[in-house]
Amino acid sequence: MEKYVTGLTHKGYHVTDMKESLRFYCDCLGLQKIFDIHEDDGSDWLVYLKICDRQFIELFYGSTQKRVIKWPNFKDPKHAPMTEEEVKVLRHEIATHICFEVPDINACVKRLEEFGYPTVMNVSKGKDHNYETFVQDPDGNLIELMQYMPDGMQLMDYPQA
């Protein structure tokens, strides 16, 4: 079968505070701001951030509302079981996230905390055998961080379709 999709190019987010978003994505996580695109009238439209070759984040100016998600306190080992509504919200949010590969998840978590962005759960080994955690960006968007492990399911050799 001929392959018509060769990669994921970008994920876009509306942001309420471009300066704070650039602090999170560039200063904290280390992405590189590479260019701005303006409207025909010269006003700001979006900023492009480079993750790695041919993969980017687009930050769009002009959002007026942050996403407010009430997360259960996953970091408290004694937290009560989630309510049905909390499970529903969590499943919805997890299904709409983006995930960044990181070489050292604990170092990344420490860096996030130094910048005032605590993760919403402790680092854990997922069912895919990789280490993972989640953080919210300045606008409340859910970002997963994943450290691939040698036995991670994503790194296995799969037969070509």
C-alpha cells in the first residue's frame, strides 16, 4: 500500500498571553521560535516554534479564554477515587493532548517546576512501558511528556502494511 502521510507537521494552540506561552514552550521546554506570520493588515496572527526537523507548534494570538480543567490530585497517594464526571473529563482531555518526547523525564519535570509549572501527576511507567507525565501549558492545554524506554511499544519493529 502506498503511504500518503509521511509525518506529523504541527499542532496549533490559541493563546491568551503570547509572552507567557513563549516562556513555557521556549525558555522552559527549549523549543525554538523560528518565525511569525502576520495578517494582511500587519497585525499578529501566529508564531511558529520548532520542536525538531519538520515538526512544529503554532501559537495563535487572540484567545480570550483559558481552558480551566479541575484535575484530581493524582500526586496525593491518598486521593479519593475519581468521580464519574472526573473520569469523563480526564478521558476527554487525554484524548485531545499532544505528547513531547523527552530524553530525561525527571530532569524535564524539575525544569518545569523551576518555571512554576508543576505536573498534574507523578511520573509513572505507562502500559506502553515508557515513562510519562502530564503538564498544562499557560492556557490549560494538556501536554504529555514521554521518555521512551528500550522496551517501549512504540520502538518495536512492526511489519510494513
